[in-house]
Amino acid sequence: MAFTPFDLSGKVALVTGGNGGIGLGMAEGLAAAGANVAIWGMKPEKNAEAEARLKAHGIEVLVQQVDVADEAAVVAGVAGVLERFGRLDFCAANAGIGGGAPFTDQTTEGWRRVMTVNLDAVFWTFREALKHMVARSEAGDRGGSLLVTSSTSAIHGAPRNQAYASSKAAVQAMVRGLAVEYAKYGIRANAVLPGWIATDMTKPLQAWDTFNEKAIGRVPMRRWGEGEDFAGVAVYLASDASRFHTGDSLVIDGGYTIF
């Protein structure tokens, strides 16, 4: 029999923040591997563009306009995925925001906004996905995979960016706990830590010559990361190839962290 561990045919994947950047890179990889894909995004134009790109892979696509800062919207969003596809095998909590400011100027409102989107929303998304995955596993259809987008900010010193870094460190702790608690159901949980990636969030930095010289110039790969650089890791973690891989944090940064 052929060894095809990366074949995702028959699986369903959800990617929050899946209409651009890292999320769309993940979603395209999953679609190319045969998974049916649901994505969440707030901007209608970006949603439509992403939908067209994903449908080109010949799979079923569900696009939902979900505000992940709204618990009820997250609950309804996961329910909508299950209503459409009947199952959920891989859930990537990728949606996130920045929120940089000098620490002494950081407002409580700003801090809590970052925590709501980057931490609370992950809790809500994974909680709802796990309810389904556990019930499915108890019915004899074991397995499931959770992936959160953390950041190398979680392991670096992040001046003027402590709210973001704190939220990204917190989700790593969350997935380690989930990995241990839900392993008995065959459900895995991991984090990916992107380095400097060319996304909407980093656009101001991309045009800053000094930053490109001092920071990107230190990346051993000598370039910004791109959304498509996350296609492979998403497919791997959604697939049977990673069935014994859980509780981990995978750094995807072109070697920046180790240099």
C-alpha cells in the first residue's frame, strides 16, 4: 500500500484569520492536500479573494465573517463549520492583532484588547472545536489537531510590545495543557512561532530601510518570511504524519532565533 500520510482528503480544517498572510498560506496548503477548508476573516474583499484561491484547488470552502473578539460569534462560527461539513479535524487559531506601545504608555483598554483577540479568542475557538472532537472520539472516530499561531516574541525580549508577547507566550502554555489533557482522545495540540513575516501587521516595517538592514539582514535565510512558508507545517500537523507529535512549539523564522 502506498504511504500517503499527507493526504487530507475527507478532512475538514478551520483557519481563523484565514483570508491573508500566514492564515491564507496555511489554508492553501491544506486545500492543496485535499482538505475542505473553512476560513474566518472580517474584510469582505479579502474573504472573496481568498475564497477564489482556495476553490481553485477543487475542494469545498466555507468563508465566515467572524469577529473573534466576540465569544458568541466564535461559538456560532464553529457551529456553522459543523453544520456545513459535519465534522472538524484541524483547527488553526491564527487570528491576531498587534498593539505595540511604550510599556508606561500602554492603556488597560489596549492591553485587554490584545488579550481578548490573541488569547481569549483562542480559548473560545479551541473550546468549541474540542467539544466536537471529544464527542467524535468517544463515538469511535478518534483524533483531531489544534494549532495556534504564537510568535518568536514569546521567547524574545519584545520592547514596546509586551501585550502582544504576553498573549503569545500564554497560548503556548495553553496548548501544552491541552496536549496532555486530550491525548487520551487522540487529539493533539501544538503552536507555531513565526519570526519576521511579510503580512499586513508588519507592513510599516517592511518599508523601513533601517529595519530591513538591521533585522532582516540578520535572518540567515536573508528574506522576510511569507504566508506560503506555513503551508507545509499546517499540512504536517493536520495529517497522520504528525499523529505522535503534540505539545510542541515549532519556530518558523528562517533561522533568526538561533543566529
